[in-house]
Amino acid sequence: SVIAQLDTERSYFQFKDSVQSHVESIVQGYWDLVLARTELWARRQQVTQLEFAVKRAEDALEVGNEGLSPLAQARVALENFRANVLVAEGNLLQRESALRNVLGLSPFDNDRIIPTTPLIDQKIVWDWNELLALAEQYRPDIIELKLILEADQQRMLVRNNDARPQLDA
């Protein structure tokens, strides 16, 4: 009966672990989407800067201050960064689709998922001993392993008792 109770508790913590894993994948998908949006914004900023550089090189060529080489380099760089914008847009769509999948939303929904959580810019100092103690107390996978060990100890106790001679009168 003790073993059955431990198995029941273990199954509860297995379920709790699967729910926490699902929530963790949602959080990870959310922040992957934030990263993809930030990357796309940065790539678009680069294109804007290079468009200005191309315009400047065109003006310098027209005035006669510079040759054709700086303009050609600026145009090649601009096209490379435009290609990077396309890659970033594809990555954004992929990340949004992955988050939709984890959330159970339809991939054919035209509504955009727009992250609203601001990024933090302060250093976080972790107390690793406290985090380890919290993990031992609350993480279902660790609790499940402890329950498995306890059930194994109970089984070993039963086997040791069964191995002893029977003294029934």
C-alpha cells in the first residue's frame, strides 16, 4: 500500500512536470518571438542606414568627389542587408507559427501575436544555493526521482523481509 501511494504521487508529479514543460515551451516560444521581432527591427534599421549611404555615395559621384567604387560597395552591402531582412522576416513568421502551435492556435489565423513585455536592462544576481533548494522542493522531476528512490527503498525492505525465515506458529 505504501508503494501504491508512492506510485500515485509519482504519477501526479509526472503530470505536473508535463504541465510545467508545456508552460516553459510557451514562455520560450514567446521570447523567441520577441528576439525575432527585435532582429527584424535591427535589420530594417541597417537597411535604412545603408540607403542613406547609397544616396550619399550617389551624390558624391555626381559632384565628382568620389569614384564609382564606394557607390558599388554601398549598393552591394544594401542588397545583402535587404536579403538579411527577408531572412529575418521568415524567421519571425516561423517563430510566430511555432508559438501558435504550442498555444493550440490555428496557423491560418490572420491575427498577429504581438509581444508586449518590456526587456530588462539590469543585471540579475542569482543565489544559486537558494535556487537549488527551491528546485529540490518544487521541481516535479526531482520530486518524482525522490519518490522513485523511496518506492525502491520500500520494495527493498519488502524483499529483505520476505527473505527472512518465516516464524509463523
